[in-house]
Amino acid sequence: MKLTDIQIKRIKPNAKPYKVSDGGGLFLWVTPSGGRIWRWTYRHEGSAKLMTLGKYPDVPLVLARERHAEARKLLATGVDPMAERKAVKAASENSFQSMAHLWLEHWQDGKSPRHVAYVKRRMEADILPCLGARPIDAIEAPELVGMTKAIEQRGARDIAKRALETTGQVFRYAIAHGYSRRNPASEIRPSDILKSMRKVNYARVDARELPVLLRTMEVYQGTHVTRLALKLMALTFVRTSELIRAKWAEFDFDAARWNIPAERMKMRTPHIVPLAKQTLEVLDTLRTLTGESEWLFPGDRNAKKPMSNNTILKALERMGYKGRMTGHGFRGLASTILHEQGYNHDHIELQLAHAPRNAVSAAYNHALYLEPRANMMQDWADFLERTQRGGKVLPILGTAA
């Protein structure tokens, strides 16, 4: 006779443990204390086996029968269900994911919550989907290569490099605690698998010199248009070529955003610059000066063309910053300061238009994280304003994006 839920609820304990059968070797083991445990007796390769399937009522009758049926199917294939369960449990305990969680718990001590959250988010998005379920001592170098190159292919080379470095840290932790014997990440260098990127170092002042630079820009003795160009460069930290060739038609003042078309961008994909309140004020002033032109910054000699590439550089030189600061330097300053303040790396890189984007994803990625990027750009503008007025570098007070 098969058991019913009503019968199970009516079962009373005796002075000695006893069992109540449900058929097929499945039964409830009733203890003197009133405990009821699902068990299954079976034979494998001539030996009697006893497998526990859980406690009642945590494991109700329906679930006990499901586990019993699954175990019997496995036994029918010649596999010992209890040995298989132990193997699965051992693999889970020694999986890369379990080691990653242990490493993260150990590593995060003393780190800022924002940095810990970023590393955890990157691990869950980029590393664990590839390696998480694998036993850590079975992972080989080609698997790490595949993971790293997959991240690079979506245009995130820096993230790919850091993912490989983080993976290596997890392996070192596993080795130190006896869970693995080798670190396949140490057998690979990022340069072996990632495409090299030529870096150009542009002169820029130290962040401590920013207050003086901002004040000097404010009283610049050149043309008003050039002074406003310098202010916009600081506020938007776009590339010099992207700024001086800006057209009024690219600006959506109602949405407070500057839509730079793909053909004007280095990566040949569209780019959005959220406009802070201070940026809109500069643009409003500039519009009274050049609003009749197609260009924000028409050339002095030929108003049908934009200002020269050297205009901003020469202005900085006249202000006493020759060899110390370039228009491009504002990008480096913004990147350094925003990273130090804990803003999300992906948001900063997208706003700098650093990440290479393929044609398929360009239409999506250029507007990615737009709301937190807009918040970040407003925080940046507020920071520049306070720093200029206060005469020293002040902390950014906004919420890190």
C-alpha cells in the first residue's frame, strides 16, 4: 500500500525506531523522538545500499517520490546513485565558483564597498558564466583564453585583462588552501592573447593644479569663444577634434544631450554627451556669440570652417601651460579623478568613448548607462565649479555612478 499525506501525519513514534514502507524500497524511518526520514534501500553490484532522501516534512511525500524515481533511473543505467551524489557534491565544493566566493570573502577585507561591488559584478558577468561550474583543478589555460577573448570581442579589452588577473588570484587562493595544484592563469600573459593598443601620452597637469588652471581659464585674455571652448572641454572631456567641429544641430537642449554622429567619432560609432546645468549655461552664452553659424566654434579667418586644431593648445600655452597641459589632458584628469572617487569604470569608459564598439552593437552601446552617466556628468560639473571657487581640489559630493 502506498502512503498518503494523512497517514504520514498520523504516524506516532515508538520506543524503538521503525520504518513505514511506500513501496519500491522507499520508506519513512521513524525515530523515538518523532523524527521521520526518507530512506531508500537498493542493491548495486551485489551490495546492499541505504540512501537518505531527506527529512519529512522538509521533503514532502511528492518530492520524496520524485527523488526516489530519479535515483532508480540512475541505478538502471548502472550508476550507483549514492556515489554519484557524493561526486557531484565534491565537484560543487571544489568548483571555480565556490573558490571564487571564498577568495572574494578573503580578499574584500579592507577594500572599499564600492570596489568590492564592482569586482563582484564583473566576476558574475564575465568569469563565472564561463568557469563557475568547472572543478577548479580541471580548468586548463585554453579555457581562460576563450573567456578572455570573448570579453575582448565585445570591445572591453581592459575588462578582459582584469578578468584574467582576477581569475589568477582565485587560483592562487585555491592553491594556498589545498584545493588546486596549479594556476593556469600564470601560464598566460595578456599580451599573448589580447590585441595591443598604442597609447599616446598627452601632457596634463596634476589634479592638485586643477583649481589654478580653472581660475586661469576663467580670466583668459583671449577671445570669449576660445575661453568658452576651454570651459566646454573641461566640462565634457571629449576629444579636441570632437569639440572644435561641433555643430549646433547636434545638440538636443530639451533632452540636455549632445549627440555626436558616428562619422565624427574616433571609433566611428555615435556618442552621447549628457549636458550638465553648467554646460548648458556655457552653451547658452556661446549661442549669443556664434548661434548664427553652423559651427559652435567658427574659424577666425573663415567662418565657414571650424576653428583650428591648435586654437585650444595655443590658448593653454599663452596661459603658461606649454608642455604641461593639452586639450586632451582634460580627459585624463576626468578619468583619474572619477575613478579615484569610485565611479563605475564602465560608465567612465563609455563617457570617454574609449571602448571599441562593433557595428552591430554601436546603436545600442552609445546610449548604454545613460542615466548614471548623466548623473556622473552633473557631479563632475558641480565638482569643477566648487573646486574653482574654493581654490583647492574638493571631493565630488554626488553619488558614484
